[in-house]
Amino acid sequence: MTVSLVKFDGSLDSLRKAVELCHGFEKLDRNARVLIKPNICFRHKMMPPYGMVTTTKIIDGVAQLLLEHGCKDISIGEGSIINIFDELEPYTKRGFRGTGIDKVAGKYGITMVDFNHGPFRELDLGGVKVKIARTAVETGFLINIPVLKTHFQTKVSLGFKNLKGCLSPDSKKRFHTSKRLDALICLLNEAVKSDLVIIDGIYMLEKGPETLAGTAHRKDLIIASPDVFESDVVGATILGIDPARVDYLKEYAQRHGRSFDISRIQIEGEDIESLKEQLEWRFEPDRELLSPSRTTGISAPHPGQTLCSACGATLALALSILGKDNPGMDFGSVELYYGLGLRAEKGKREGTRPSPTKVFLYGDCAIRSNKGLHKNVKERIHSRLSKGSPQVFLIEGCPPTLTNTLLVLMKALLGKPRMLRMLLLRTLKLIGIRLRVYREVFPGWERYRLKDFDRSHF
Ligand code: SF4
């Protein structure tokens, strides 16, 4: 099959060219039920959307091309991450509204589907039972529109990984807690077929999936192909990530006899050599989130692949707030564990660092998998097993709420006057955000004021 590489010039024509060059609509029956699957992992108005979520500009363009083709039955479906940042509004709805997709849907008479609420079809992916939105499994033509991004757990997040949004909320968690994330992403793409992939590269994101830790760059590129494997191989290559080292692509290649040899892929449009970048995917949570505010003393080892995005994003926001509100503060020797399998991670680090004086177990997974650190302790929040051992703090929840996470961190790490000051400051800011008179900006977000970053794309 063909992969097209087209520079995005702001016009519908560039998108049309990308679809035509890869013969993207060749097999599209105008009477088919068409599903557009963007990447709206989550959307909070506070967070810069660039490179994190699919631009509404591309969704709008795809909708126009489908209508031109004669399609009448068009849906946009997503299952945004739930229980994030203590939000009350249904998460996918917030995502559709926050990106402006709801307006596109209204303009063209497109149905919006929230995959978090089913109906689902239960499938067995290599022994792991998961629920997938029936709309995604039963659609006549699936257009998969991910963003061009690297990812701190899976190296890249493109067409293959975007389909994870079709899972029920519990199944998303199971992908991580089963410790088989890559294998399951591969199997998911066997169960749900993308008929056309359009990688939205107006922006690309380094160290994704979100812009709390990740950094967006302007790229102005569209990558399109009817073959999800080839689109992801080309996308990863452009990001500077060797696709043969992306485990789910490797697994898929082995199972289907596919090659990573880029010279064997028919590429139309731009010359791939001139588009190659060198983006980083690795991400050290403590360094990236706390060092901009020169906050020291908290170590948060990389959680591996067992951490769900809901836990990860809420913790990233909590640490960013803690750092921002306490710039230059040294917390001493604090360790924070999250996700599963962290005892092994801890073991690796022992001997290279002084023993922590305080340990936080963030989320039910970390609490479960580090029982030795807190068993037999009656006091659930603040415990010390024996003299000399670290104080252990449990932040419960699946995922924990942002409010509880901040409260436990503040109580454990700040003196009373500083804690009261932070509480007062946060309350005022929250009121300011609600009244739209205050906008939270974290260090590193100043770049999004540059003219490269255009809010009208959302
Ligand atoms: S505690 Fe966090 S990492 Fe564990 S299943 Fe729940 S959301 Fe996922």
C-alpha cells in the first residue's frame, strides 16, 4: 500500500491531496457507516492542546471530504480517560467540547459517540478478556486520526495506540495491569481494523502523551495510509524513533511477516529524509515536572508500562502544582512509587541513593504491590514500620483524586504555615479559574504563546 506525506498549508486541499495520494477513499462505499476515531485522550482547558489531541482543523477537513464523497452515516467516537483531575462532567463530552469537535459535529450532522458508556463487545485478546466499543468493531469504515507523538511508555503513540480509546474504562486499565501492554495493543489492531490512518502532524509532541511533561513543536505535516502498520513505521521514523524498537510494531511484524525496511514502503509526496526529526521519548517524572521550579528532593522513578494514563496525568498535575507553589524548595529525601512492579524498580535503585525518609505509594496498584512497606499498619495515611525505616504515606484511589493527592503531599511535606499559604493560594486560583479571570501557566508553557501555536486549530 501507499503512505502519503503532505505538507499542511492550512487548506483543505493539502488534506485532500494526502488522502488521494494514498488512495485513502478507494475502498470507501458512500453508504458505509463511517467512524472517525480522533485522539482526545483528555482535554482540560487549562492544558495546551498542541500535539496532545487531534486538531479540530483536521477533523473538520475529513468530515468535509467524506461529505464530498457522498457519505451520509458519519460518527466521531472516543473514550477519553475517566476520573482525571476531579472533573465532574462526562470526560469524553468535555473532550469533544474542549476541542470544538462538538461544533464540527453539529455543523455537518455527525453523531458523537462516547465509547466509555458502551454498548461493548467482549473480546479475548490472547487470554485477556476486554470490552471494546461495538461502534468501533462493527463500523463499515474506520478512519483513525492520531497525533504525531512520542510516548513515555510505548516510545510512540500513533495509529496502533490510538485504538486503545475504543476500550471500556476498565479494559484500558487491564491493558496496563496485565503487564502486556505492547502485546495487547498489537492484538487490538487485529481485532479492530483501521481502514484509513491520517496522522495529524500539524503539531508533534515530544515525551507525550500530554503537555504537562511533553513539549509540542509545530510540524505542519499529514501522513496518510490505508495500512496502519506502514503509517506507524513512517510516523515513528519521522519522529526519530526506530520502529523496529517499538515493541507492539515488532510483535505485529513477527505475526504478519511485515518488514521495517522503509525503502520497501511506497511513499508519495514529500521526501521522508527532509522530514526526519530526533525527538526524545524517555521521561523522568521527577526531573521533568519538578526541575522547572527548581524543586529538589523528590524522586519518582519511571513507572514502566503498568501505569494508566489517568493515574499518570493526575500525578503529573499534582507534582507540577507542588513544584510551582513551592519554587526552590528542597524536600529532603522523598520517594514516590506508582503503577505495579515498583519493588523491583526500587531494588535496582538501592545502593545508588540514600534511603528515603518518606515514601509515597500513589494509587491502589502501588499500594497493593508494595504491601511489605505498609502491612500491619493501622494508620492508613501516615505510618512508620520501625525506627529508621521511612514514613509511608498511602494515596488511595484508582486513580487517586487530585485533591486527595495534593492534600496528602502537602500534609506530609510542608510545614503548617506553608501548607496554609498553599491552600489559600490554591483556593483563590481555583475561584479565579472558575470565574475565568485567572489562567494557570506552568513553567515551560510560555512557548505556547509563540505564533507557531494557533488556537484556531482547535
Ligand atoms: S491505580 Fe492507577 S495504575 Fe492502577 S489500575 Fe488504577 S488507574 Fe491504573
